[in-house]
Amino acid sequence: MQYLVWDHKIESGRSISQLELSFSGPRHGAASWLAKPGPLSGFDFVSPNAILAATVMLISPAQIFDQLQELATLSHSNTFASVPLFEQSLKLNLKDDLLNLLGGEITLELDDVAPRPVGRAALSVKDAHHLQQTLSTLLAALNFQTQRVDDAGVTYHTLRVPSAKAPLEIGYAFFDQHLIVGSSRDIVADAVRLHKSGQSLGKSRRFVASLPPLHSSQASALFYQDPIAMATLQLRQVSPQSAESLLKLSREATPAVLCLYGEEAAIREASTSPALDAATVLIGAAVAIPNLLRSKIAANEATAVGSVRSVNTAQAAYAATYPKQGFAPNLSKFGADPRGPGAGSPDHAGFLDETLANDSCSGDAWCTKSGFQFRLTGICNQHRCNEYVVVATPVSTSTGTRSFCSTSDGVIHFNVGPPLTSPLSPTECKSWPPIN
């Protein structure tokens, strides 16, 4: 992340905001999942009476899946360990038979929440026939029976999901390179009708008028909210009549719209709602902060490895300079001599700076540097140390995820886990895997 700029103003009585999250280079990782701006066709299936609607254009779902697998591997997670078994049991390839068939645009709509949520989703697809075969295989594996109805050239599928109160009905259909999923077959059929007739939210004058000034509906993501309709959801429980009156007013009020635009090295936002602005700032923080923390952890760990390597170098110099003492028994022995430069002695060899080597770094004490704690333990016999082990462990899980150690052979080993609370023996250190 390079910088975050948020500009908010009131213009002609209307709240207008713009936000920019910039990066020092081309977007990568989670920040790159947002695709470049383009026509958001999913809004052509959304009802003009929607309370909430959101659509996002992602890069290739298969590419996102590969990146998630890579992250899981780096963090030593077993999240995707069962994928090969799943594919083998169903004779499917998750990427070829599902992810590569999706176009990347996802649209969600909420129309009501009582007594059960009413809404639908539209997913862009590249190969509807192949995707239908995949869905049939998955539903059969889950023992879901579906009903099929053909109406005006569109095939509607309905399945019932068991529930404690009453079975939950889900309908879906493929139309115009989209998979439409809804809380009932009628909801799906209504989405198809809106698309055919041009009466969807995306084509409504109210929606177009609510867009931020100088911005069109071609974006990387778009969020729509009817704030008055949202308020009626809470008011229904207290006063249903007042809620209905308020809902009528919402048809005349201007809804809030937020647009996101993915550029090569930035994500830009424009909106007409302070509440949505705050949410965008939080989303930006959610993208930026984990990356900053990972970068900080990586920097801390790199510094720790460098410090362990410096201790190994200092030990070699110490053993050559003071052969009777062998290796230094603790880090304080490498500190600067109080008598000044060039006045080195076995107790103050002057081989390391004071952040790692000072009088407090002796005995059972740990020295702290760049988010890591360090401790050197000499393995001594009759005042001569023939072996040693140096350990570097994170101060907390937010400063590092790995601990490091090394002995007189100079090989640096690591271990993933919580910070250490006690030193290691040379044998324990050598049991850890070495750094490549």
C-alpha cells in the first residue's frame, strides 16, 4: 500500500465522496482480485424494488483459487487437503468443471427478510451446458431431488433443502450467459422477466439518477442501498402500519450508491452515502492492513535470520580470538568494551552492536530487536564452551510466525508455531528443518 485518500463534501445538498487506495506497484494478492471496470450485466436481473443489491467483477475464479491454495501452502494450512479426494469421488475437476466455467461477475439482491429472506443471485457463466452438468453431479451426490419446468424457452430447476421449520425452496435457471439463483422458482422467473422487459433496477431512471456525479454504471463493483426501506425492516417489528407508510416514501427518496474501480495500481471509489463511505474505508483497511502486517512480519523474520547469522559470525571470531574460552556463553560477551574502541576482552569482545549485545543479555534474559527475542546459551565444560545454541523467537504472534535457531555448524533452522518461552538444546535445534 502506498497511500489512502478519502475526500468527502456536500454539493447542492448531496453527499459526495471519493476514495483512492494506491499501491507502489501493480495490484497483487487479494487486492488484485477486483477486475477492471466494465459493464455490470448482473444488475439487469435485479428488481427495482430491491432493498440491497451488490455486484462485483472478479478476475478469473480459477486464478483466485490458485492464489488461495498458494497462501494455504505458505501458511502450512491443510484447508485444501481434501480437494483431490473430493474431485476423485465425484469424478470432477474443480477448476475445469466449475471455476473455469464462471465469468467472475457476482450479483446479490435482497428484497425482504421476513418471514424468510427473499432475494436472488446472478453469476456470469461461460459455458451454461457444462456448468449444468456439474451442478447435476453435485446435487446427485448430496441426494437432492430437483424438479424441472420449461417455460417460454427457459428451463427452471427447483430443489428443496430440509429445514427445522419448513423445507427451504431454491430455484435456479440459466439465461443469457447467467446462472440465476433465487429463494423460489417465481423469484428466478421474475428476474428473467425483468431482464427481457428492460424493467430491471439497472435500467431504471431512479438508479441512474443515484449514481455519483460523472460516474456511470460501468465499474468493477457497485453497491446499492435503499436506506428508508432498510429502516422499515426494523420498524415492522414495532409498528407495521408506520413501516408501510415509510416504505411508500422510499420510492421517492434517492438511494445510496457506491462504485469501485480497479486500476492497475489503485482501487478508486465514488459514493453518495456517508454510511457507505465508512464501510469502504473499513474494506480498504481490511485489504491494506493484513498486507502491511504480513510485510512487517516478513521484514521482522528476515532481520531475525540476519541477526542469528551475525551471532554465528561473532562466535567464530570469538573462538578464534579467545581460544581458551571457546565460544561465548551469552550475548553480553559480544558487547562493546566500556574502555572504548579497540579495548576488546573476553567479557566485552565488541563483535555485535548493543541491541543484541549488552550487559542485560546475560543469564536467563532475552534481548529484543525488531519484534524478536534473542538468547544465546553456551554449552560449557570447565569454563570453556565447546558448543552453543542461539535462538530467535517472536515477541508475539503479530511480530512473527516462525522461530529460528543455530549452533556451531552455522546452519539456521526454523519452526512454525507460537513464541518460545525457554531456550533450546543443540539437539532440539538441529531437529528443526533448515532454511533453504
